[in-house]
Amino acid sequence: MAGVASRLWRALGRAGVALLLGLAAALVFVGPALEATVHAYKWYSVSPENPGDGGSSSFYLDLTRSHPRVVLGGPGSVSAYVRSGQRVLYLILGPDKAFSKNEIGEIVASYKTGRLRVLDADDLGVTSSLLEALGAPSLGRVAVNPHARGEWSYILTISCNDTTGPASEARELVLTEGSKPICHYMETGGVAAAWLAGPGWSGVMVVGDASIFSNFLYEGSIPWLGSTRRLALGLVEAAGAGEAQVIVVDNTHYNVSDFHYRGHYGVLLLSALSSALASSLESLSAREPLAAALVVPGLAVALSAILTNPTRGLLAPPPRRLRLEEEAVVEHVLTRLGAEFERGTLGSYRPEDAARLVRAALQGWERRVGRGGV
């Protein structure tokens, strides 16, 4: 690495290296800022891979913690698990991309085996053809709160026995033969969720609102509305999550499929760099002590800047926990700086908290270096 750096220095000279570093910094900081400008569009996708306000990533992560086998997939994945003889719960949360005739055929065929349950939360009407093919309750009109005005007229309260939670722009359901209501809208009395038993273990739960799984309601980002966490997880349990051998969360029916987040590009860059450094830092220290001394604090400073992202602007996603690649880089840098921390807990840190931890570790490292301790 030191040889590559020296050859680069000779080839480009001081001005060229300075320009190269400037471009790298621009990519690190401008990338997240650019992402913030398109965040408003991605807000609407309820995909489990979307960490924005409208995504269902928080629900998906909670589900993976509480159930042993949760996977992302689509109708093809569902069919494969059912053919292998397993009981499958298929979660379809607020899709905005239609199911094809072939996909509907696959789902219906799996359903008829008696080993598939479907939880469909849809307020756009995207899954109407699928629900019709399954004989499930259909999506009726958008419910309006008679006690509210303006934009709040589309905020209602779902009641499922002793569990309640807010809904946003939800639909009332129309029951079909054999189906039964399990949740209602408190303000209108309309059906908010219904269940249809199918052959064998199969069945369909239809929920007239997808926003209860979205991060902004699930996490309680709007304090006066409260969190839908208990309601969302309760519906999944009622649909048979505890009996399912595999839970497939659909990630194939969203028009936005590439979800970036604050610091995405910079963290991936540092992740690749730190992985390379892990195996070469020892030999680099022996050959080029000065270069090695600059590498780790450089990583720490860049990581802190990326995690806090001063360019995020008003459209950036709300506070969240560290993602896997971020956690790996933070752990690597903290270890190299000689900091004491409890391994396995970094995933619960917010980016801002992790940045403070890295900065504190860097300050401790600089004090030790100043005293000749390293």
C-alpha cells in the first residue's frame, strides 16, 4: 500500500494528490446530500429494505429478531418453500408494483396445498387481482374520519380486541363468503382487517392499511399518534407467524428497489478499505511507521464525518441504528485505536452516538501517542 501511495505521489505530484483527495472527499459528502434530495420520493415505498420514513425496515428487523427464519423474497421463493413441504407465511406490505398473472398463479397453487398463509396489507389496490383469485375480502373505499378535518380526516384508529393503533389513508374492507372481521376502525365501524380460512393450514389475512408497518408510525415518529409496533406485530402473530416454518417478506413488488441512506457511499468505501487494512496494517507499520500512524486516525475522522453527515439537510431520514457495514467499520477503527468497548452492542448505537465514540477513542489515542504510549 505504501508503495502504491509513493508511486501515486510521484506520478501526480502534490497538486494532483490534493485534487484526488478533494474529489474523494466530495464523493463522500456530496453522495449523501444528493441522496437526501430524492428521499422525498423514496419515502413512499413500504419496502422492508427502505430505511426512510415510509419504509418498513424497522418492522422487518424486529421480525427477524423474534422469529428464527425470516427471509426476503417473492412468489418464486414462496413456491419453493411450499414445494419442500414447509408451512410459509407470506407478508405483502404496501406494494406499489402489480403482481403478474404467473405470480398470482404460483401463489394460488401454493395456497391450495394447505401450507401457505398470506398477510396482505394494501391501501393502494395493487393486490386486488390476487385477493380476488384467493377469494379473500376485497379493498373498499378509503375510510374518512368523521370527527377530523383537512389532512387529518384520513387518520383513523384501528382496534383489534384490546390492541389499538393509528392508520393513515386506510381502506375499509368488503367481506367475502367465509371471511370474518378481526379489526375495525373505531371512528367509522368499518372493517380494518379480516381473515379467510383456506384449505389445510392455509388462510388469508387482509389489512386495509399498509402504513401501520411503515417506520413513521411503527416507530412512533409522530408522538400524538403513538406507535403501531404492538398492532403490527400482533397482526403477524394472528396470521400464524408462530406456526410458520418460514416467513417470507415480499421485496419484489416495489418500483423503487435501490435504497441508499445517509452515508451509504462513504461507509461502503471505508468498509472495503478497512477490510484491506485489517490484513496489511501490521506489515505497513513495520515498513512505514509514519504512514501507519496516519491511516487509522484518518479512517476515524472520515468515519465520524460520514456517520454524522453535515450535508444531510432537512430531507434526511430520521435517527436510526447502525447498519451492518457501518458496525463493522466502527468496530475495526475502535479496535485499531485501542479503545475499550463491548463487542456485539454496536448495532444498537445511532450513527451520532457511534461517531462520538469514535471521536473519543481518537482523542484517547492521540493522548497516548503524545505520551509515547504507542
